[in-house]
Amino acid sequence: MLDILIIGGGPIGLACGLAAQKAGLSFIIVEKGCLVNSLYNYPATMTFFSTSEKLEIGGVPFVTVHNKPTRNDALEYYRRVALSNNLPLNLFEEVTNVKAEGNGYIITTSKATYQARKVILSTGFYDIAVNLDIPGEDLPKVKHYYQDPHYYTSQKVVVVGSSNSAIDVALETYRKGAEVTLVVRGPEISNRVKYWVRPDIINRIKEGSIKAYFNSNLEAVREHEVDIQTPDGLLTIPNDFVMAMTGYKPNFNFLKKLGIILSEDKFIPQYNPETMETNLPGLYLAGVVCGGMDTHLWFIENSRIHADMILGDIVSKR
């Protein structure tokens, strides 16, 4: 029987593995995709808001020549940390069930069955997009994930949202020759947008390079056009692609299936903030999954400490 099974091979899952290794406990990390799968699926041109030292895990220095590390910098760093420390990684293996039995848990995956005394759930929130729930959202031209702006050259692109991902998409596709229309539900660009990017998008809107509709909603998508509900009425414009940067959410159905209690409003899972243990004894949460629908509450920077909190509790109870 393993001491710990860690579900999720992102930065915080790796941090938990490093802490378990330091404590001399047996463990494996099971990840349904590639190593740091969410980071891999970030836009190819993405730059982190944080400096590199705030993204470090396990006391391993994150060295980069950039003031703000890029996606590729982060992939290189976390890969080297995982491989140089010989962390036991089971990649492309999805956990389908976790069931309490005896003094531990039985964990069923797409490839095997494991027994572990403790389970750490560090699955993030990037796998499930928040849908618009409008007609036409299932058309192939509607995208919830974005990789590279070149694909949208000379295309009419509608971007939905006003936070970092939406603004990055709007600016990058505009600079690669797309005709960009930004649809924002609120009255202005979000204050959470990176401080060096926010003036850029505001100026592009002011000069008319990017058309923006505030206090507005995308109402329907069709093959060659979209409907936007604006304060001045319903507007129909030609369109080739819709980039619905409306955010992402944890797999709440999986959490419920395991028996983790969620709050009724924002689906925040129940856990002890001092130990990160859930209402299920021996099952812990780590990272952004702790925030429920408030996915902006937890980042790599402020959830790295979860690893030491969890392992401290596990070791103290041995």
C-alpha cells in the first residue's frame, strides 16, 4: 500500500510529491494528461504575471533571463524539477474513482487500481470551460481554448470576456491581422488584467483598432454571423470565429462523486484551512481546486504552501 497517491501532475501536485519525497513516504503522481498538462495547454505566447521565484516549488531555483517567465520557461522548469528528482509519474492515466476502504483508499484509474493510506487531490480547474449556453455554441468555430494568433489572420474574430485570457487573445489576434470585436458583460475592462496590458487594450479600443461592446452579451452564433445584445439593442455582425474566454471550472461532478461537500453558492469544497484535509478523513485538497468557482483566489504562488501543510499533517498523524 502506498502512503500517498497524488491526483494531478501540475505544479502543486509536483510540490506535494517533493514534500512527500522529503518526508520519506511512498507515493505516485497520477495525471490524466501530460506533465503540467494545464500549463502545456496555455497559449504558446503566454507570459506569467508572477516573477520566477514565486513559481518555484520544493526549494528548487527557477532561473530565467526573462523578467516575467513565459509558458516555455515554466514547462522547462517543472519538467526538469520532476525528472531530476525522479518523481514517480503515471502520465496519461485518468483517475475514475476514489473509495474509502479500511485504513485508506482504493483508487481506480483508466489503467490500474491502487491502494493508498492518503490521497491528495490537486486537479486544478483548466479542463472544463464555462459555457455561454447560447444557440450555436457547439459550432466548430466557437473556441474556449486558444493557442496561437497566426491562425486568425484576416478573420473576423469575436472575443468574449474582459479578463487576462480574453484581453491577450484580443490584442494578439489584432496584431496578427484579425478584425477583432470584444464583447464585455460589465462596464469596463477587468481590473485583474495584467497592469502592463490593461493600458494597451484601453488605447486600442479608444483609437478604434478593436471594437468593444460593454454591458453586452453574445446572444447567438451562426455559421457566418453572430448576435450581440448591446445597451442600444440587438446587433448582428459578420463573424468567422468566436473566442469564448469565459473562464474554466474544477470538475465538480468528480468532487461530488467522491463525497466531498461543496458550498451551495460557489461550489467551494469543504476542507480544513490549516491542514487542507476535506470532510473525508485522509483526503486532502491542494491548489486552485480549493476555490470552487472563485478560480482567481488560488494561484501557483499562494498555493505552493499547501504541500507542506498537507505533509505536515500526514506526518504528524503517523
